[in-house]
Amino acid sequence: MIAREARRQGMRHIVAVAFHKETSPEIEEVVDEVEWLRVGQLSKLIKAFGKRDVSHCVMAGQIAPKNLFDFRPDLKTAAMLFRLKERNAHTIFGAIGDELAKGGVTLIDALPWLGQAMPGEDFHLGPKLTKQQQEDIAFGCRLAKEVSKLEIGQSIVVKEGTVLAVEGFEGTDACLRRGGELAGPKGGAVAVKVARENHDMRFDIPCIGRRTLESCAASAIAVLAVESSKTILLEREEVESLSQAHGIAVTTVTP
């Protein structure tokens, strides 16, 4: 998405550093050069940019959470991780940004190429919200914001004023499955996903897409509410189709 939008806006030469078993091979179709690395090869990452005279970069996509505990770090990565007292998305990616800066590469946020993919305040798909669902969204949003301050996760699942699941390291989809299971055979839970307070928009931006809606459908989640103007909506047409097919309300919330 970012590469295509950057190209549309006139970016002449785009370089990507991709990761084996993480990045889709389709990346090669939308950029001019690709360097394939393993997760944890920070030295090679910096060298890949350096030999191409890259001065600015953005982070896009994600690394599967389980792989952050199952990789072979190079010496630079190992030293970086050793210095971190706490390891979460913001500390790890922030430290990577610092290492890139030492190598002459500035990590910037991708918002100039993502604006159209971030729904605003009036966004809504699917059924009209009930009063209870509106109350659950407000309740879930308030708690999710507090949880995000603790660097635990971005998502929470609630039903009728009861917290069913809080996202941890397992990620959003697993959180939705746990919450849906605890909602009982009738389902009807409300999921809320937010950005953390003072979120560094260079990385770990909240994101939903086809897979998120499929997880909601499989778990009988009735409502998915995301923070307005701070959440990336991928595969919009597929999300709209799934929302309609399964009767899932997808809406935005402003804290």
C-alpha cells in the first residue's frame, strides 16, 4: 500500500528491505529494489540502505509476534536488545530507529502515504449500533486507552460492561478468539482497538483488514470499533463485504 501510494505521488525510486517468511513476495512488483534478510539482521539492514544512499525510510507491515522470540540476532541486534530493560513494540522499534539514525538513515512516519486508508470520525459499516453496543464501545475505549499506556496491547473485547479479553503479546486475532469464546454461544461481544497515548506513528500503527473481520466472524464478534484517524484499514472492499455478509458493525471511535 505505501509503495503504491508513494509511486502515485511521484516517488521515482523505491527500495525495500524485506524479511524471509514475513514479507509477501508481491513487494517485488511494486518497488525498484528489494534486499531480502532474516529477522534480526540489523547490521545488514543498515548496510542495505547505506550502499543505496537511502537517507529516509518508513516501517510497513509487521513481524509475527512469536518470531520475536525465535530468531538469531546478529551482534548489533543482540547488543541493542541487551540494553533494553523492557521489550515491547515501542521500545524495540524505537531502538531500531536509533540504530538506523546512527547509520545515517532517518526513520519517519508513513502518514503522508496512509491518510486515505485511515477512517475518520464518521466511518461506519454494517448494522446500526444498539444503545448497549454504544455503551460497550465507550467502556472498551476507555479501558483500552489505559491498557495501552502500560504497553500491554491495543485491543480489548467486552460485552455488556464486562471485560472478556485484553490483547497481550499474542496479537489482535487471538484476542478476538478468546473474547468471542467467553461471550457465550450467542456471541455479541464488542471489540475495541486503539492507538496508545502519544503513539509514535512511525511504527506499530493499529491496523485492521480482511483477516480481522474473518476473526470477528468466526468468534461471533458483533462490533469492531477502531480509533478514528489512527487506524489503518486494509483491503477495504473485502472488509465491507465481510461486514455485510456476517452482520458485523465496523465503526470508528474518538476517545
